[in-house]
Amino acid sequence: MKVCDLVEKLNLKVFCGEQGINNEVVGAYTSDLLSDVMGNVDEGQVWITLQTHRNIMAIASLKEVAAIILVKGYKPEKAAIEQSNEEGIPILGTDMETFEASGTLFQLLNG
Amino acid sequence: MKAFRADLHIHTVLSPCGSLEMSPEQIIQSAKEKDLDIIGIADHNSTRQSRLIKEIGKQNDVFVLCGAEVNTKEEVHCLAFFETDEQLDEFQDYLDQHLPYIQNKPELFGDQVWVDAEGNILGEEDRLLIVGLDQSIDEVADKVEALNGIFIPAHVDRPRYSVSSQLGFISPDLKVSALEVSRIANLKEVLERYSWIKNYPVLTNSDAHVPEDIGAGYSTFLLEAPGFNEIKKALHNEDGRKIISISLKF
């Protein structure tokens, strides 16, 4: 499954980093502590979080995640948008809360 | 120039987690007993007790930095200090404006009162002070800089409420004066784990919530005399002012 498939099936907003819209998705990880994400997210996973700080992109880039999904209608901060566009790692958005977003994505990836 | 001992992270009776013994008088008395020349008053998201302590400090030859321990949107704790009453007032307005309204339950979190020099209660903060502001760490840092303040991310080595736990590392664009490592830190291990700390001046403090802990962690500054701008220069290693040592055990 690709990032663009998630966008379509979960009706996600694409904030930035559109070049990476065809990134392959191998799974997902949900966490808001960036120290935890740094240690535990795997390459090719989608990362679900409520953090909007620019540091999310640094970690996404370091760990080569497929895309970031921001929950609860949160929008990325300006510096995060800039880096997302440079790196080609999309930041996506949903109005769903973390529990619902994770559950929906789990079903989609494991269905 | 002379060496001055500084503990820049002390909570008062106003912090919900601060002991009721942490009255202005007691804090200054304990600071004297511990040979501290400079202290920083940093209650969670409030500056309201700090000014009186500065006044009492003046009469007792203890220089007091007035400020707060801000909790940002990401739940990163940061120390912020200001030179003038006007700057402190403006920062208090900023805190009042951006602290979400969650009512304190003193039986769960502790009392949040501020007191006069005799320890009489002057007011009680109704909002729970330990919640995160609706402002990002960058926004808080910008505000502190606009008010010519000192901005120090607190206990950066700790697994909770720190820049390392919440945000992983410090973005190079963030305007920080220095970093605080906790007084129990093993600096060598911390630097191995978080190499970005090397890019900043490092100090340590007590983070005291009870009188006995005041001065349990401190940093020694080389200054002409205690003063806001002298300390600021030392943090930036300017004009010969500097941090000489920090009181870590390891």
C-alpha cells in the first residue's frame, strides 16, 4: 500500500511533501514522545502523532518514515512544512482522534 | 572578577508541588545557609511570587532572578528570567493569556498560593499551573527573547518534561541561553547520549521544592558582581564572564 492509497481511503488532508505521495507503507507507529519515536519507529512506517513541531520532520527524515499523520485537525508548524517539502516526506492530517486514526489505519493495513 | 554560586531553579509555595515551607523568607534564609549568592525563582507557569523574594534578597545580599518554569505546548519545561518589573509583568500577561483553564484541585495537585513577607496568603491561583501553555517552545523562546530575557530548557537529560523526551533534541534555530542538566546527571553519559548538548553552555541547579534541597545543585559563575546582565554575559561567555563549574557528582 502507498501513502496515496491511505490519503484516499482515510480521506486525509495532504499539507505538504507531495513528492513522497507514492512512498510505500509497511506499517504504522503511534506515539507523541519524540524520544520514543526515535527509538521505535521503523523505516517505511506511517507515524501518527499530535506533535506539530518542526522536530517531527527531523525524526521522520532520520528514520525514513513513509509519512506523518497529524490527528485532531492539527496543522504542521511552518518550519515543519518547509522541511517536509524539502525531504519529500508528506505530512497528512485528519480530524480523527489518535485512537480512531490508529484503529482505522490498523484495519486498513491488516484487513 | 569573582566566583559566585548560583542555584537558578527554585520553586516556592506557589507551585502546587512546592512545599508550604517554601516561603520567601525561608527561601532566602536557606540560600544564605547554603552560601548561594544568586538564586532563580521559577514556579510552574507563574512569576507571581518571585518579585517579593527579590526584595527580601536585596536586604540579605542574595541576588534573585525573577521568572518562571514554563511548560510549553509540547510539555517541555523551560526556565525564563527577566530583568525589569515591566518585562516580568508582560511575561506574566503572556502566561495568563496562554495558560489553558483547568481548575486546580488542591487535594490532588497541591496548593497554589502566593504570600507576603510574613507568610500571609495574598492570593490563590485557581488554574492548575502545571499544564502546558498553548504555545510552542519556539513561540515561548521568541517571547523571552523579545523581552531580553534568559531562556534555559530545564533538566534536558530527564525522561520526562524535557526537550529530549518530548522533542528528541534542540532544533538549532531555537534561541536558548543555556541548558540545564539535572543535579543527579552523569554528564559524560548524558553527552554521549545527547551530543547536541555540547553545542550549548550547560549549568545545573537544585530544582528545589523543599527548603533542604535549595543549593543541592548549583553552578559557579565568574562575574564582576551579581546582576542580570552579568549572568547573561556569563551564559554567553562574554567579556570574561563565564560558568566556571557545575556541582555534578559524576
